[in-house]
Amino acid sequence: MPETPSTQPVQPKSFFLSPDLHTYILNHGGGPDQVQQALMAATQALGPVARMQIAPEQGVFMEWLAQVMGARRAIEVGTFTGYSALCLARGLGPQGRLLCLDVNEQWTRMAQTYWRKAGLADRITLRLGPAAATLAALPQEPGFDLGFIDADKENGRLYYEEVLARLRPGGVIILDNALWGGKVVEPHRHPEDASLQAICALNDGVVTDARVQPAFLPLGDGLLLLRKR
Ligand SMILES: C[S@@+](CC[C@H](N)C(=O)[O-])C[C@H]1O[C@@H](n2cnc3c(N)ncnc32)[C@H](O)[C@@H]1O
């Protein structure tokens, strides 16, 4: 658990969105373009697994963050059908390079199709295989400006350490699913949920990690942003 005193309860201003408000936000904050909409539709057609895709407003934010940071080199752990990678690669600009790690050939083949449609294929390199091994094989140098971690949650801490070791000072890691559908406030009720237990342990760990400065956004399923000091 964090050593800092827990925050006093105040009336929350962030909340889970109604469909109308969600549409309103997308219409006023750079919602998905035609390629992104087509990728969302194709992913939906895969069935319930589509819920792994990030929220479109999250994609807008991640593209924007990469731009305002002037990020040029980024790494993504967990690519699925490529939506988050598409957003990050756009934010990196034409000189940018994004390294994507995933184990699934079928989903990432789909991702590559849509990266090509978006004219981004030359900015993105895909490495297929267990992310732990791919990360361990990367040079131990601070080569990345931005990291996005969104793969198997049980290995989240390992991915965090491996990416942090390769992040430049001032660089940012984004941890996805930091709210895990709201269950993070009652992990004891779901002892069987290994992903939840791992997310809670990581959230608690990073908030007292002197190497990073955290900012928790209730966007999508919760984004924990960590700036490397
Ligand atoms: C939540 S999805 C990623 C969603 C993606 N960021 C998006 O916006 O659509 C998680 C991904 O992690 C991948 N994954 C699971 N275990 C992995 C592992 N050990 N190494 C690499 N990737 C893994 C899965 O194949 C899946 O595509």
C-alpha cells in the first residue's frame, strides 16, 4: 500500500460516461477518423475480445501527449489490432519510430493492414513473441521518450521495470487499465482475478517509486502516467 496518507474523500468530478456524453466528447476532441473507425468496426467484428481495444478518447489523448512531448521514439507492449499504436505513431510525427510488442500473429496482421491504410507502416516495427524476452533483448540504454504498457497484466511490473530502464529522463510511461473497471478499490472481493491483483500491486508500487512522478487520469479504463525523474 502507498505510504503517503490516503486522500480525503471529496465529491468526484470524473465519472463513467453515458453514451451521449461519450459522443459529445468525441465530437469536441478530435474523434476517430475514417481509418480509425474502420479499425474499430473490424475489431468489433472479432467479438467480445474487442473490449481489449483502447477507448477512442484515450487514443486522442495519447496522440496529443506524444505530440506535446515532442516524442520521437516510443515502445508499446500489447498491440492487439493496432489502434493505440496507430494513435501513438501519428503523434510521433514523420520522423518518429514506434516499436510494438505482441505475441498474437492474427491480431497484429490486422494491425499492420490498418497502419498501411493510415500511411504509418514505415514508422512502426512489430516484434512478435513474449514481451518479456523481447524487452530483455533490447539495448540497456535510455532510447525511448514514451512507453505504453497494455499487455498481460500479470507481467505489468516486469514490463514497467524493463521499459523504465530504457526511458530517457523526462520520458513518460502510460499504464493502461489502472482502474480495471473500478475493481481496484476492492481487490479483496476478487481474489481469483490475477490481473486485478497485479494491477493493484503495480499501482501501489509506482506511487511510492521515487524514480517517477505519477499522474492518474480517469480516462478510458484509467491511465496511470509516470514521468521518469
Ligand atoms: C489489451 S490488448 C492490447 C490493446 C491495444 N493496445 C489496443 O489499443 O488495441 C493486450 C495484448 O497483449 C498481448 N499479449 C498478451 N500476453 C503477451 C505477452 N506475454 N507478450 C506480448 N504480448 C502479449 C495480447 O496478444 C493482446 O494483443
